Amino acid sequence: MGTTTKFTHSASVQIPHPYPRASDLLIAATAPSVKTVMEKIPIASDVDIKSTEPVHISTSSSTPSTSNFPTVTTATAELPANGHRVHFIYVETVPLALGLTSKVHLTGWYAAPDAGGEGYYSILAEEGGFAETRVKKVKTLKETEGGAGAEFWEELEVECKWFLEWFSEKTAIDTHKKFVASLPELFE
């Protein structure tokens, strides 16, 4: 990828619905839930689910974050399934300057353990190798005290070419803030 730089951003929001309902939509690794959540990204369009598969997710015992991203592999006899992965493609229409936009085609996957309130995204944007960008996202969902709601948290890590850092960081963080803040609308 050449000389690159990384930046991270995290955001959280309260979901005013019981944990099981919030988890089914925001954490579960099913084709319908992943498509619904991906379509909520303000600059995303043409979300296409390609496949789903059982996987083995090897996580550390520490707090989920992009710095300790798990290993996700296709389930085998030696590494039995403990989660699922959904493969997808989509398009981001990225605002440039003077009302111009650029369409970026992305390929990725989302995986989540069958039990537990966390999930993991890995996304790659390749524009002829010139502007390759890698995105990791880790999200958690925790039941609030009393069980009346849930707290959603997501961390975004973007690795891009050094000359795209300023633009990528501004666009990614603005989009991420809007995306996370809009998640409660999925339950209306």
C-alpha cells in the first residue's frame, strides 16, 4: 500500500429499545440486518449482500477495539463455528469540492459471534491501487441498567495513503458521527 497513515474515531448513542431488539438489528450477522445498517450510512448506496457463512472468531479477552481486531476464519472441524460472516459490496458517493462527488466501490464483510454484543467490519476500497483505503470497524452493544435500552458504541479505523489523510479523515469522521447518531431511527 506504500506510505500510509491511520486514524481512528469512536462514537456512541443510546438506543431506547430493549437489548434483544437492538441486538437483532445492530449486532446480528444476518443478511437483512447488515443490509439495513449499511444502508443507513449517509454516503452509501447500492448495498449488495454477496454471501453468508459460518465462521470461527478468535478474540482476545481485552476490550473490543480496532487495535486488537480478531481473527475471523471459515469454520472447520478444528475451528468450529462460533459466529457468522456476511460478505457485501456497496458504493460510497464521496463529496469533493464545488458540489462534485466521487463514487468509490467498496468490498467488505461483517462478522459477529453467535453470542455476545460485538461485531466487526473489514472494508477495502481500491481505486486502481492508487487510492487504496482499508477500513476496520468494531462495535459493541450493552444493555443499560434496568434493561429498558442499550448503549451502542462503534470505533472506526481508516488506513489510507498519506496524501489522502486530511480529506479522508474529515469525510470519514463527519459521516461516522451522522451514521451513529441516526441509528435510533432504525427502530421508529
